[in-house]
Amino acid sequence: MALGAGDTIVALSSGRPPAAIAVVRTSGPRASALAQQVAGSLPPARQATLRRLIDPTDGNIIDDALVIRFAGPHSATGEDVVEYQCHGGRATVDALIAVLVRESGVRLAEPGEFTRRALANGRLDLTEAEGLADLLAAETDLQRRSAMVRAGGGLRVRLDRWREQLLSLSARAEVAIDYADEEDGSLDNDLSGALGDLSTEIRMLAESPRVEPLRDGIRVVLAGPPNAGKSSLLNALVQAERAIVTPIAGTTRDVIEVPVSISGIPFVLVDTAGLHESDDEVEAIGIARARQETSSADILLWLGAAEATPVHERLIVLLPKSDIPRDEASNHALPVSSHTGQGIPELSTKLVGLALKLLPRKDEIALVRRERDLLAEASDALARAASLTDPVLVAEELRVARTAIDRIAGRAGVEDLLDTLFGRFCLGK
């Protein structure tokens, strides 16, 4: 991302025109001066005032709009910010933006650049930025609530507290190093216990549910032999004809993914090729993919014979096509019928129950894999430090733990992540 720290950036921050109202946002050193050229005298900070917007080169009226000024560093980006709430017609928005970017040192913002400047200026940390990205992408209420915890600084508060504790523990280790040649040059008697307690506290958060299943959806794989009713069941669960259904065995030859929300929980239903031995090269590829999906599923729905049931941590064994009379039966399988709807509500309830065990509880912090790995690294370093008696080695392990915490918050070693993260944002955010 090409960034100019001295530039003033401009973007439409609301939805694409036409709309009743459009919000055009500017941020940077020229934001206030630019607004004075277009809107005349500015209102006090954080006070919305109606102003007539005029093209300063020819005096033509652009629009009548509400103008709000936010003085840095107490603004969303930490810089001077001015927002124009104008009418949402495409011509009006285009005319206003064209006038604003015509000035020297003013340009269109890149995706996520407002939030990136907020990160650079200390208005939020990386965990809050990632939470904000999730909030913008949230499609279910559960996703929204989880993103709000992160965007609201829930993880940042813990990281700041842990960093202060690590600095305090490091100071105690350094004291022992400074007085190593003297009688009192040994570690505090209670330092080892404090290191162990902090390691355990950090480890508990590292082992909490991750955000990826909530963000991407719980993967529910439908597996079984050919013509077991997998595709029909998928269609019944999503209440739409998303997978091809025929009486011919082996109709599904590739993996079919269908996202669906059940009771506000995001799922990805995965239809797979029937598991059997095949000499057909194309079908064999589909079967190999089906086996891979089966082993990596968050939840596995098995529609095959009881004796062939795979081993899986979260397994639901089904008796498909239950509307068709048959000799065999299973007391451990849930009867389902895509034709009559039998068992579909019960199956949905079971899916929700298993999914809730994979998802963060209400108002609980959920971690991305990067954060979990770094917390585990910090916890491991503290556990090693708790077992050591050499203050130099203890200080080094504490440095490793602090570095891991700083990388989570974006204070160190995350530049390679930023372009990917902020590429998820829209232009006005």
C-alpha cells in the first residue's frame, strides 16, 4: 500500500450512490483548510453545521450539506478529520470529491487507509483493527457480537495489562542481574510463582475458541457412499436446490460448498463425492477430495453403513431416506428424510449444539490463529522462565514473551500483515 504520511486523503465513507445521504470523509493536515475553501467558516469541533458547499474555482454550488470537524489527535485517525454529509446522488458525490482532490497534497484514500492511519497514530491497535474488519464483514448476529468485543478493545485491555506485568517482572530480573556479584543477587523468591501464574493466565486465553469458524462458517461435511442422499439432504437443509440430485449413483464428483445460517450461526455445508473404490480417474479425484474433507470437517454427517462410520470428534450418524421402508435400522442414527422433512429440525438442533462448542460465548474474546500462536509463544517463554534460576536467562525469556505480546498488538513485526488486513476494508474506512 502506497502511503504518504503528509497527504490528506478523501473517500466516500457511506454506501455507493444513489442514496438519500452520502458521507464524504477527509483526513490529514489539509483537511480543515480544504473545508474552509469549500464550506467557508467551520463549526466548532464535533458540532454538525449546515453549510453551502461551493467550488472555489468558479463559485458554482455543489450542495447544501452538514459539515462536522474532528480535531486531531482526538479523532478517528488521530489527524484532523472533516466529514461532509451531503445528498447521495452520484453527480453530487463525484463533484464534491473532484473539488477536494484537485488541491495539492490531497488524494483519494486507498482501502483501509483511514483505519491504517488510526493504527499508526495509536488510536487503536492491531487487534481492534482486525475486529473492525470482522465487524464490517459480519453477516450474522453472532459474528457481529464477537467482532464488537474485538473492535471495542477487549483484547487490547488484556494485552496492555500483561505488558505492564511483563515489564515489572523484567525489572525484577534486571535487578538480580545488576547485583549478581553481591549477596542479594539472587532472584526474588516469589518471582518464579508470578511467572508461572502469568503463563497459566495467558495459556487459558490461547486455548479459547478461535474466530475463524465464526468468521468463515462451521464446516459441516456430508459423507457416505454414492446415492446415500447427501445432495438431497444438503438441499433440504438450505431449503434450495443447490446440489444436483439424480437417481444415478456418483452424480456428485467434486466438493460443493454452500454457506447457510442456522439459528444465527454461520455454517458451510459441504457435499462430497460418494466414498467407494473407482477406476474412473475423474471420480477418483473427487473421492480423494471427499476423504480429505471428511478428515478436516468441523462437524461430520455420516450417511453410510454403521460398520463404516469414520472416527470423528464431532460426528452425527444419520439414517437417510427414512421414508423408504428397509430391513436394517440403527438405534444410534438419526432418521432423516429430505422428501418428507423428517428429522431435519432435529438435525439442525444438533448442528447448532455442536457448533456452539466451537464458537466463543457471548462477549468472550475470540482469537485469530496468529494471536493464539503468539500467546502460546509468550506462555511457553514464561513457563520456561519460571523453571530457571539464572537471572540472565529469565530476562531473555521475558523479552521473548514481551515481543510476542507486542506483535499481537501491532507494536512490532507485523508490517507484512498490514496490506492483507487493510485490503479487506472499503475505501472510506
